[in-house]
Amino acid sequence: MRILFATFVATFIVSCSSRSINDITARRTSIIPSTLPVATPTSPPADGLRGDKQKQTKNVHNFFKAYGWLKKNEDIPEAELPAAIRKIQKVLKVSQTGVYDEHMDTVMSKPRCGTVPQYDPSESLNDTMQSRYVLWGPKWDHTSITYRFINYTADLPVSQQRSLVSDAFARWTQIAPITISEAPTSAPRADIHIRFMSMGPTEDTYAFTNMVADGLALSSGLINITFNDDYTWSDDRLFNYTAVHEIGHALGLSHSKVEEAVMFPFFEGVIRPIHPDDQAGAHGIYGWRNPRWIRIDSVVTSKNVIQISSAAATPGMVDGLYQLRSTGQILWYNPSGVWTSIDNNKDTVQITGSNNVLYQRHSDGTIWKYTTSSSSWQQISPASANVLEIYAAADQLYMRRKDGWVARYSGSGQTWNTIQQPSAPSSVQLAASDSRTLWNLLANGDLVRSEWPYTANGWQIVNQDSTNIAIAVGGEEFYKLQSDGSIVWLDSQEWYWKTIEDEGSVRVVAVGRYVYSRHVDGSIWRYTGTPGVWEMLDGRADSATVVGGRNGEVCEVGTGGDIWKLIS
Ligand SMILES: *[C@@H]1O[C@H](CO)[C@@H](O)[C@H](O)[C@H]1NC(C)=O
Ligand SMILES: *[C@@H]1O[C@H](CO)[C@@H](O)[C@H](O)[C@H]1NC(C)=O
Ligand SMILES: *[C@@H]1O[C@H](CO)[C@@H](O)[C@H](O)[C@H]1NC(C)=O
Ligand SMILES: *[C@@H]1O[C@H](CO)[C@@H](O)[C@H](O)[C@H]1NC(C)=O
Ligand SMILES: [Zn+2]
């Protein structure tokens, strides 16, 4: 085979040196089990508790109360503690040893929400159900909900508390078809009241919401969100976060079993943004805002739609939605609603981008880069018949080649470095994590990965399964799609495969903390974080794919070339 890129010659010699793919196959021991390994503690304490038993018992009880798993004034018998601990470990997605562990302690020693939902008789100590969190049941029977401050904390200026709470309410009105406003002073009461109260030195909850329902509806004027004024509320992020969580209760949401959700009852020191599980909860109660989608383009020639979404806290100038038309024209979607042409070259066959950079590939194999620092396109690869596809992730650009190899742009000039063993079967798909771990799905279904900086012998076989047909990485999380329509997630901490979708999927897309699947019937689904629980975003039959951003932006591309944007 002729080596087309002059710069490949040098790296070829390095990566070809001594090892072959056989060295990789020898390492089959790294293959991952498909069930959570059950660690058996050497001498399990009969009650599952070790160390500070009093504190541990209290934590276990608090956890149970936060989910309504205990009747009022009920205690867990000592003999049942290991079962109770296993139930908690299941929620926290760690090995169910039945022995109080460090992770549980870290989670449960943090301040928590003191809201106690109604007792849920369907939850028993040793149930095996993989249920999502239960919605409260009662909800508001009107859609214009009012609130009022009863008093304020001395920790923050009043005007700031008012704007933070108003902003926290807006998180929910963006999701559900409800409106929220401050009650006029003339009104005798508001639906929801907000107050600050000292709860005493032994109280470790940062806030609670008491829910009073009259049958099916929440009772106007009886819903109080109470912040514990013994905490300092001068951190406006903590204040905002707590407000978003408590307002979730005041709208009828219970506690989530998804640790990353805002409605998870323990505050682990991380300000969590609204999670797909929170969204699914609000939709479950109030439905979706109408319209749910708007059409932002209807040109039959749109071909390749991408969203560039940097991991940085502040979005980059090049971040955004782009489409390539079959005419070769590249357009950027201005959030004001207009598509702006940024290049128009009949030779363009593919676009990709990440980390504030947009790339295009021409039919002759040349690759071009667009950044804001130079307003023109810069050529970063010579013409070559060897290029199949380019793929940008994190701050890297990779290339899949017809000879089966993978190459990486060096970052300067037109120099590329190969990172695939020459004797490996062809690469069919690449996916890379934010920390640049490169995953490579090979034609025979083998999954290999290499960690930055991809040394010549760095490929490790992770899985050998001929039913693997596609892969996706969101942030650091890895997913694979199998030919039976299932989607499997890799728990990289406990190191096992977990099926998160049983059947029906023909495509998986991951971005940041979001995972989407397209089903064979054309419907589009979003993963809520609980295995088996996905929320349907669209049931139409003619969607071809879904494109997402790190902040939850979602677009759908129809088989006819229509582009729709999710706005609810
Ligand atoms: C556990 O399940 C068994 C039957 O499946 C039941 O008899 C037993 O009472 C349950 N234990 C608890 C603590 O719920
Ligand atoms: C706010 O009002 C409650 C009564 O609803 C009272 O217990 C609490 O002390 C008040 N807090 C402040 C900071 O005034
Ligand atoms: C809600 O707060 C108000 C004002 O502090 C208080 O009078 C009322 O008793 C509280 N309601 C409940 C159900 O706690
Ligand atoms: C408040 O928190 C929400 C969700 O946690 C976040 O999306 C929002 O940007 C925050 N707002 C402010 C003003 O910090
Ligand atoms: Zn709560």
C-alpha cells in the first residue's frame, strides 16, 4: 500500500516497531463482566455497620425517610440493616455488600434536604424493582402559580434573594407548561410561601418543603419552603441550588434516585444543573410546554448537522449548530433564527467540530480548519485518497483511514500522527472522552481504547463482541449499541457493563451528560439516568438523527432534511 501522507512515514516507523495486535489479544483478562461484581466482605458485621454505629444508623434512617421508605416513627430492625444498606447501595450504584461503606458515608454526611415524602408502600427493603422515583401524586390544579416571601435571611440582600428565587422558579417553568409569579400584596395568600427559620443545632437539613395536599391537588397557601437559617446563605450558588430543589417539591416532585439530579436529596457539595431525570419528572406531572419542537430549517439538501459544544464553562465563539448541505455549503445557525453561510464549496463532504473549532473535509481528502482567531479556513492536511472520515472531540481531531488506521492531527502545519497498529482490523467508529481517551470500534466488533498520549503500544482491548455496532462517549461516560437494539453503559468505577436500554435502539448519541437514542420506529428518546428509563422526546416516524449540546440543546434531523429544535 502506498503511504499517501509524507508525514505518516515517520510515525509509521515508530508505531510499527515491535508489537502487533497479538499483544493486545493476549490481554483478554481486561474484559468486563456484565453484572455488578458482588464483593463479599471478609467478615461482614451482622448489622452491616462498622465504626460509628450511631451515626451510621441515623444516616441509613435519614436516607430511607428522604424517599418515603419508612412509615412515620418506624425504625429499621437491626437484623434488617444489611438489607437496608444494600437498597441504598443500589441507588448509589455501588456494590451491594450490605456493609456501610465509605461512599455511602461521603454522600450521607453532607447536608441534605429534610423533605419527607409520603410513605410509599410499594418500596420494601428487599425489593428488586428498578423503579424510577415516584412522583408525589398531588400537583397544582391551576397553571398560574403564585409565591410569596414570608421573611428573608440576613445573609444576602433582599433584592438578591428575590431575583435568585425568581430565577430558580424559571428553571421549572422552562420545562413545564406553568407560570409562576409573586402574589400581589393585595392577595390574602400565595400558593407557595418561602421562609427562613432556625432549626436548632442538631438539625442537619438545609431546607425542607412541607407538602399539604387536598386529595389530588396541592393546597394553596399551605405549601411552605423553609430554609434552615442556621446555615449561611451568603453563597448565592448554594442558595439558588437549594431553591431549585425545594421548588421542585413545591411543584409536586419527590426525591430522585439519580445521584446527578437536582432532586437527589443529598447535597454533595456540587451545584448540579437540571438533569434529564428532573425534566422527565416535571413532564410526568405537568406535561410538556407547547409547542415542544420548532422547525428551524426545511431544506431537503441538508446533509450533515453538527453541534459544537465546548466543555469550557463559557461557550466559545465557534460553539453552535452547523449544517452541511449536499451542495457543499456550510451554514451556522444564529440563535436569532437565521442560517448564515460560512463557506460554499462544492467539494465539501463532511464537517465536524469541537472545542471551539470547526473542520471540513473535501472530496480530495484535504482537511480545513476554522477558528475565530483567523477568519479564513486553514488547510491542515494535504490531498489524500486514504481519508474516510474525520472526527473532532475534546481538543483533538482524528481521522479514520481506508487502510484501517487511525491518525491524529499534530496541531501544527499539515502533520498527522498514526495511532493505530497496522495489522488491526479496520476502524469503523471513533469516540473520545473529554480527557482524550480514544475509543475505537473495529470491524469485527472488538472495542479497543488508548489513553492520551496514545503511545504506540497503548491500545487495550476492552470488549470483544461481534454484536457491537456503534459507540458513543459523553464526557467520560462510554456507551455501546448492540445489534439487538440494546444500549450498554460502562461503569468505569465498578468496572462492569450495565444494559440501560433493552431493545429498539438503532442509534446512540452522547454529549456531555446527555444520552439520546433513536429507535427503529424513528422515535427519539433521552436517558434519565435510571437503567431502562428513557423519556420520549419525539414520536414522529421520520427522524433520521438527533444532535445535542452540552447544555441539553437538542435538534432532530428528519429524513427529508427538516431540522427541528427542542424548545420545551
Ligand atoms: C423480603 O422478601 C420476602 C419474599 O420475597 C418476604 O417474605 C420478606 O418479608 C421480605 N423482607 C422484607 C424485610 O421486606
Ligand atoms: C420567619 O418566620 C418564621 C415563622 O413562619 C419564624 O419562625 C422565623 O423565625 C422567621 N425568620 C426570620 C429570619 O425572621
Ligand atoms: C407555613 O408558614 C406559615 C408562616 O410561617 C405558618 O403560619 C404555617 O403554619 C406554615 N404551614 C405549615 C403547613 O407548616
Ligand atoms: C441556578 O441553578 C440552576 C440549576 O442548578 C442553574 O441552571 C442556574 O444557572 C443558576 N442560576 C444562578 C443565577 O446561579
Ligand atoms: Zn428534597
